[in-house]
Amino acid sequence: MAFESRSADAPWVALAGLALAAFIFNTSEFMPVGLLTDIAASFSLTEAQAGWMISVYAWAVMLLSVPLMVLGSRIEMKRLMLVVIATFLAGQVASAAAPSFPLLVAARLLVAAAHAVFWSIATPVACRIAGERHAATAMSMVVTGSSIAMILGLPLGRVIGLALGWRMTFACVAAVAVCVGLLLAARLPRLDAGEPFRIAQLPTLGRNRALVALYATTILMACGYYTCYSYIEPFLGQVAHLDEGVITVALTAFGGAGILGSLAFSRLYDGHRVAFARTMVALVAASIWGLSAGAASPAAVFALLAIWGFGATAFNVAFQAEVIRVTDEASSPVAMSIFSGLFNLGIGCGSFFGGAAVDAWGTASVSPAGGAIALAGVVCCFVLMGASARATRSA
């Protein structure tokens, strides 16, 4: 048995709890994007300087993912998840109370530590409690929680921040984290940790050609994505000339399209794995490239954001599914932690490159800069994933 439960609906209630956890983790991660201008103003910083908070957060996740997951592989999964939620809660409270920008960054590092472990175990735990037959649905539920963060979490956090101050946004996320922790404590089943993962096993993952192809594409796609997305709020205001209310609606449309991307994954991925992944990365690159040219038309901006949101969510969940597919159960949490770390390496580098582009050429430059990097990811996806797929078929 994958789990012990007191009722037939227990795994689905637990999955709903994981989806809600994904919602608050992604809401917290992306909140600075929607409030970047206000956070910068409150500490007398430029937007590019405040954007360093996004880079530092992402790089911390990158550095912490594997060490924390190696340590965490010794802990029973439910207990580990509750420790992660408690750490996340502490970081949110500290962020809301931070009196200076360095202390805000320090509080965000605490959240980053929780993030590093959560995204390493969330999808493997979801697959285990749902069983192999419903694994794709379980993964889709977790990623849908992440997408809803784009639809409701980020825009709602922006609305709260604009009305009551950005600190209140962090406080509200902390309140929801308390509820999530209680739900998971009550309904998440106990899952044995299994054999602890050892650092000596990492070279084995490095020899997995399919996994290396996924990792290389992930770095480039995340970097291109966040070169543009980290500065999407000032881009929409200064380049597309949308007012604050319309920017919130635009970000909501981005997230709403992400739910459609998650649904497309659950319906299409199993029968068309490689084609699905290639199509989604191409959509992401094309939409980022197109934003600069389409900025003069609000309708074009909304359409491109919708395509971007659709492709980005579908790409993310498809690559997570591929990581789990090409690794065994014992190593998949650490393989996922490396995936999360490399994704956040891309986020941090993208935010850094985006800030450099803004300083050098202006806010409009984040679209072609991000698009160029994402295009490199498309090439990597077509070449390396095709080669690994052919090697798998011939083996």
C-alpha cells in the first residue's frame, strides 16, 4: 500500500493540501515581481537594485537544493513536509517585519531554504500517494496549484500590496501557511523515506543522458523566462503603457493560461512526450520574443502573455514528469532537487541578466534578451532530447 488512510478520499484531500502548498510557495516566490516597484521605493532603491532580491533567492534555492535534500532523504516524508511548511511560515513572518532591505533578503533566504526542499519532494510525494495509475493527475494537481498562484496569488498579493503595503502581502501568505500546515498534518499520510541518498550517488545521475538533456534545457529556458519575467511589471507599465489595474489583469491572464497548460499536459503528455515538450518550449521562446514587437497593442500583449503562461506551465510539469520517468524511486527526490536547483539557477541568472539589460538598454530590452536565451533552450531541447530519445529506443 502506498498509504494508510482513514477514508477513501484521503489521498485526494492530501493532494489538495499539496496543491494549496504549491499555491502559497509560488505566490511567495513571485510576489516581489508584482510588487517590485513598491518594494524598491520603500527602501529608496532602483527597480534593478531591488531585483537582486529575486536573484539571491533563486541562487540560494540552487545552492541549497541538493545538500538539504540529501539530509532530508533520511527523514520520513510527512515530517519533512511539515518542517518545510514551518520554515516557510517563519520566513514569511520575518519578511513582513523586515526593517531594512538586507534583513528582507535574509528573511527571503529562509523561505528559499523551505522552497529548495518543497519542490524536491512535492511531485514525488504526490505520485506516491496517488499511485502509478493516477500519477499524471496528481502531478497536474500540484502544478495547477502553482498556476493558480499566477491567477489569484500574484495579482491578489499585488492588490493587497498596493492597498495596504507590500508587508501585508507577506503577512497574508503567512496566515494561509498556518492553514496549509494544519491540513497536511491531519491528512498527509506517512511515507517512508526509504534508503538515504548519498553524495557518492550523484555521478550516477550525471551519467544519465536523458536527465542531463533535461537539465541543460531547463537552465536555458528558466534563464530566458526570467530575464523578461522578473521585470514584467515595469515592462507592462513603461513599454506597453498599461495602467496599474490593467497590469494586474494581464498577470492574471498569464496565470489563467497556465491552468490550461496544466490541463493540456494531463491530456496530451503521455501519448506525445517529446513532441509535447518541444512544442511548449517553442511557445515560451516565441511569446517572449514577441512581447517587444507587440507592446504597442494591449490585445497583442494579452495574447502573448497567455501563450507564454500556457507554454511555461506545460513545459515545467512535463519536464518534472520526465525527471521522474528517467530516474528510479530512490533517486527521484534528489534528481528533482537538482532540477529545482538548476531551474532556480536559471531564474537567478535571468533576473541578473534582465537587470543588466534594463540598466544598459532600457526596460524594453528584456524581451529580445530573454527571447534569445529561450531560443537557445529550444535548440537544446530539440537536439539533446531528440538524441536521448533515440538512445533510449535503441537500448
